[in-house]
Amino acid sequence: MDAKRSRQGVIFAFIAYFIWGIAPAYFKLIKQVPAEEILTHRVIWSFFFMLLLLTISRSWNGVRKVFATPKKVALLLISALLVGANWLLYIWAINHDHILEASLGYFINPLVNVLLGMLFLGERFRRLQWVAVVLALAGVLVQLWVFGSLPILGISISLTFAFYGLMRKKIAVDAQAGMLIETLWLLPASGVYLFFIAHSPTSNLANNPLSLNLLLASAGIITTIPLLFFTAATSRLKFSTLGFFQYIGPTLMFLLAVVFYGESVKPSQLLTFAFIWAGLAFFVYDALRFQRQQRSDNALAVKPVKAEG
């Protein structure tokens, strides 16, 4: 049964990160819509889609538990603002032909997570983790020194997503309930902006083609489906194992940018990517070595002791 659940977890994790990796193709289909409008649709339709899912799965008890703790509801406002900012940066990057820089942000993200774990969760760095973080930092600093520029967009995407993950870890709520409340926090501002402030050619849904409105409504599905697969994977796999799948998304984004959307890798970007990938190589090697050491220690701990005499 454990082996079966592990196989299911691997499949679910692959599906989640695969969808996240190819999501830029969806946002390219609606690139004529301003990024802030797409964000409002993503919030609105995600909220209603979560209502439907929670009703079908009869999971409202988890939502009631969160509302019974006002402090968690208030903290979810902060996580909502962080994920909203991350979504806006991500959408803007894709629709303005900066997929490469967005992928860079998600490549950096695991290393930022390690750094935040040390600063806010009291976690200790292992030696190779230090090497990985230093290499990533060096890649950014070399770009600044040699080319006089910083990957501001990629860094912003990485930081907003990393701090969002930190907040959700601190709040410790169910993924579905948390997302419903986060989108509920963002819903009023999204509705006001879309229906009373936005004045683009696509802001009036009555004037849009049905095909475009269906694509905009699909933003809720694109947002929630991979999250559900990810949640299912987390209950079946060790978190350390799940971490190895997070490179699928930015890798697919990188390939989409270069192969399908014709984005060229600038020398400054190539140099930064080289440092980041080197850092990730150390990061993955260290994680694999640490896992092997843990298995070895566990095996020794349960090894039967022969009786003397």
C-alpha cells in the first residue's frame, strides 16, 4: 500500500508541476488582456471554482475550523497579498515576453526557501547548502557588476512566492480552505477593479467573444487544478522527495521561452543561469546525500541487537 501511494504521489506531483510549467502557453492565449485584468479573473473564478470543489468534496469543515481562529484568517490576508503580487508579476512577465526571467525566479526559489528557513524557522544550513546559496547570490551580483543590471522581475517573483510559502507554513491551514479564504480576501478589490475601474477593450465581458470569456473563466481551473494535485502529492510523498519535482516547472518554462516563443538568452541571463544551475546542482546533490545518510542511520537504529552469552 505504501508503494502504491508513493507511485500515486509521484504521478500527482509530476502532473502538478507539469501544468505549472506549461501554464505560460495558456496566458499567451489571452495576452491581449492586461495583466491586472487577468489577475482579477484569476481571483474571481478561482474563488467560485473553490466553492464548487469544497461543496462536491464536502470539505467545508476545514473552512469552518479556520474561521474559528480569527488570527489565521487575518494572517491569510498577508498570504493573499503575497500570492496576488506573485500572480500579477508572473502574468505580466509572460505577456510581455519575459518568460525566461520568470523561470529564473522559480529556479532561484528553492534556494530562497532554504535561506528563509534559516532566518525565520531556525533551520541550520549544511555546508553544500551554503555553497548553493552563495553561487546563486554570485550569479546575481556578477550580472550587476559586469552588465550593470539586476533580474528584478525574477527576484521579485522568487521572493513573493518564497514568502508566501513561508506564511502558509506558519499559518498551517488546509490547502483548499486556505486558498478559498485568500481569494475571498482579494475578491472585493478584484470585483471593483474589473467592473468599475478597468476600461480596456476586454474589460466589458458583454462585448467579448464567447471564446475569450471562456478562456478568462478557465483561469480558475488553471489555478486550482495543479494545486489540488500538489496537495494530493504532499500527503503521499516525503516533503524532501517532493522538492525534486519543483525543477520541472521552471525547466519547461525555459524551454517554452526559447523553443516556442523565440526569447533569446542574453549573455547576462546566461551567466546568471549558469551560476543558479551550478548552485542547484550542489543543492540536489546535498539533498540526495542527506537522504541516503538518513536511511542509513534509520537502518542502523532498527538493526536487531544480538543477545550476549
